Amino acid sequence: MTEQVRSLADEVEAAVSAAMAETLPAELAALDPLVRRSDHADFQSNVALSLAKRLGEKPRDVAERLRERLAGVEWITSVKVSGPGFLNLHLADTALVERLAARLDDPRLGVPRERSGDVAVVDYSAPNVAKEMHVGHLRSTLIGDSLVRVLDFLGTDVVRQNHIGDWGTQFGMLIQYLTEHPETRWRTAELDAAGGPAGEGAAEAGDAVSALDSLYREARKVFDADPAFKERAQRRVVALQGGDEETVAAWREIVTESEAAFQRIYARLGVLLTLDDVAGESFYNTRLQAVVDELREKGIVEESDGAWCVFYDDIRSPEDKPVPMIVQKADGGFGYAATDLAAVRYRTTELKANRLLYVVDARQAQHFDMLFRTARRAGWLTDGIEAAHVRNGTINGPDGRPFKTRAGGTVRLADLLDDAEGRAREVVAEKNPELTGEELDAIARGAGIAAVKYAELSTSRAKDYVFDVTRMVSFSGQTGVYLQYTHTRIASILRRAGEQASAARFDTSLPLERAERELALAVDEFGAVLNSVAETLEPHRLAGWLYTLAKAYTDFYENCPVLRSDVPEEIRTNRLALCRLTGDTLARGLSLLGIAAPDRM
Ligand code: ARG
């Protein structure tokens, strides 16, 4: 079985580099050969243009010298100089088919583990305890899940970290309120015994969180209006931080119910996060003082109005005042910043990570800028360690503004998923009227989640996007449903071909038709696309490429019959092998986005 297959693009790059080495001074020969796929050829190199500038020659003359060398490479069938000095290269069909043959039946499809040796901590999802998971948490959860899968496939040792918001003064307030209102029912078991939250059947963890969410708002009102309650709530914070048994038990119960609700959503989304991945803010509690002490010893924090702060020359408010990162408040309390500093230190020194990735809303950009700079000053981040804020934009409603319910509240993630599954059910049932009952339910559920995930992951993460369920569940256009559907078409051909399909191998001597070549060239790009995702931390590159692959398959499907009786046997065999390799590549690519590839829908 093959393990690593060099892509055609890599081979072409190597050939152009070799031609450069033979015709140019050494320092120029080492430059990037600038090879790209092209509409005018299999590959194109623009390197002659940039070389010409440095050499003071005409680009076409430089291109011509390279052309002569490349024309001697046996698997390159034609090299032409075009335009101002582009090199257009066509490859031999055998070169393409050999590559496909090497990828077929390899579980990794020939993709090397190019990122082994890295240890990456991926910090993502991170919802807040006692609050509903809302649409804002969807982006981080799905982008993070895909990055985890891609990095892991490329050999990186990945540590998932769910930095949930489970600590802070708000819990003092909530616990105090619950203690003073012992009659309130909020636990799943209590709601369940009462016949569900609205007397409409079994309760689940999500209902407990809904209840806590409203109780929290109630508590806030009392806190703001009643100074005596405010004082009791503040004492409760001290009790919690001081480890008072009863208070800690109440806190733990709230955390446990919330975590169960998060896990239900994760299971529904099919993301990898488990309870073992939770290292929330409270996890760092015992490490905070040491962090501040070290920053103090190193002279990185200064006292300002009683608080310990870090300042930066170039981070200033609109009034041109320096904006501090507050590490310890004047009352001795620690906040979000201290927790994150402790997390950086833990992740680099104890988890030994060399990549720290934070998939978090773009609105926290300044926090991460300050965090990384402070950690560098403190020596917790060193030159060999990358720390990146993998920022995401917001999800907007149809009006182009941050998504809200009609009543103006935040949209619950669970409701949004219900909506997507319902719409998916309608389109699947319409496309495939024979499906009924449980099979239809299962397929609709899968398609609805796939639709939401693909819509998320095909959007450039830094951009905002509009949540439009109708568009997401469409069978045509760039949707998850279209990709899944393409996979089912492949599966259907393979099923009908039976054993001939599983036994099919490529015959490298057969010529390829245009649509077959296009598909072959697309399939061969898989590894390069994954590497670009690992580098840029942008899953939409994979999502977009899968769409290109599916379109190339659709074009092949329409132009190259496979099972039709007049197709010669050896050509049918080659096409079946190509179907299988494409199907496996599509399925693997989708799985790296966390999307299933069903055989039927
Ligand atoms: N809980 C935070 C929020 O909902 C996100 C935490 C992100 N991770 C981190 N290490 N700061 O906004």
C-alpha cells in the first residue's frame, strides 16, 4: 500500500526548479517556480516574468530557455511560451493515471503526514455556563472541529480545549438567588418530574440551562435594584472563591447541568468535543496568583489605581489613553485576562504545544493581541511557538444584522438546528418520494446538519454571513446537500457495478478524455488543499475545493458514460476506478469538515 504520493503540482514544481537550476545562477534558481493550475494548460508557471526583471532580460527569452529544458522531460508532452512569457505545460495522461493508481485504495489517499511533530492546542466552542448556547457559538464550534480534524489527519498531535465560562462573580449572584428561592425548579430532574418545562413531556439538560438563563436575568434585576441582595451576592462570591462547601456544591451542580446541555448539542452536531476536553476558566483558578507573581517579578505588570495592569505603547483608546490589560483587579479578583494568561503558560509548559489556536469571535481581537504580547514578554511564548487568534465574524439574520429572534432575543442554537432539519426534510422528501418513516427522518437529520455545517465552513471565517436555511438545504449550488448528493450518485454507480467496481484498477496505458483529465487533476490536489488549511487555518479552502471536485465529477458523469453497454470493458474499468477514488476523496474531505457522506439520500 502506498503511503505518500507526490502531487502532480509538486512534480511540475520540481521540474521547473530543475530547469531553473540548469539555466540560472544559484541564488535565482532557488526561487519559487510559481506553478499554478490554469485554464490554458494543465499547469502554468509565471516565473520567467519575475526572473526577467532580476536578470535584465526579456521575459520571453528567459521563458524560452526554460521551455527547452522542460521539453526534454518525458512526462511533459508539451511546453509553450505564451503571452508576455508564461510557460504552459501539458502532462502525459500516463503521468496522471499513475498518480491516481497510487492513491486508489490507500486509506490516506496518498496524503503525507506533513504536520507530524507539531503539538497544537485548539481552543474552541467555549460556551458560558448557565447560559444558552446561541448561534454565536456555532461558528467557533464548527470551525474548530474542522481544524482539529484536518490537523490530526496531517499528523499533528492535537489537544482540544473547551475553555468554558464557568467562573466569575456572576455565579455568586446566581447561587445567592437560587438559595433565597428554594422553591424554583430548574434542575432537569425537577422539570422532568413536573412533566417538562411547559408541561409538554420529558425535560432534557437544555431545559435546565434555559431555566438558569432566565433565573440569571431575574437575579441580575434584583442585584441592580436591591443593595442588600447585592451585598449578599458579593459575599457569596467570596464564599465560592474561598471554597465554602455548600456554595461550591451549588456551583458544581450548575456547571454539570450546563455541560450536559453542551454535550447534547455537540452530539447533535457530530463534533468531537467530549467532557474530557473541558478545561474551563475555573481550571486555572489555582494557577492565577503564580501568574501575577511571575509578571510582577519580571516587571511586566504595573500598579494602576490599585489594579495590576500591563500597558502597550501602541494600544490606546480613542481619547489616546493607554488601554491596560487588567491582570488583577484592585479588590484582588482575577478576570478573563488572568485566566487566559494562565492557560497560555499551561499549554506551552505542561501540554508542550508549539501551536496555540484560539477559534474565537473577531470582536475579541484586542484581548488576544494583548494576551500574546504579554505572554511573549513573560517568555511563555517563545520564537518557535505560534499563537493565533483564529477569528470568526458574526452570523446575521435576513436583515443583515446580528441574528435575533422576532422578539429581539438571541437565537437558541437548538431551535436553529430544528429549523434546518425541518427544511431539509421537505427537500429530501420532494426529491425522493419513496423515502418514508425512519429512513427519511435519519436522512433529513443528516442533511440538515450537513447543510448548516457546510454553509458555515464554506464561508471565509473572518466574514459575517447571513443564516438562510432555504439556500443551505438546496440540492443545487454550493451546498452541503449538493456534495452529499454527488457522493450518493457515485455510490449508486458503484453499487450497480457490483464486484467489478471493487476490483477495478487503473490501466495506466489508456488515454483520458477531457472530463476525465479534469477530474484526475482535481483529485490530485487534495493533499495540497489540506496543507493550505493547516497553514491558513481556513477550512473554507477545503469546502470550496470539494465543490470544485464535485463539479468536476458532475461534468465527468455527464460526458463519460460508465455502465452503458457500448463502453469498452477496459475503459469502463478505468472509469469505475476513477469513480471509486473520487468517492473516497469526497467522503474523506467531507469527514474532515465533520460532514457525513451517505450512500443514499
Ligand atoms: N467564553 C468566551 C465567550 O463566550 C470564549 C472563550 C474563548 N477562549 C479563550 N481562551 N478566551 O466569549
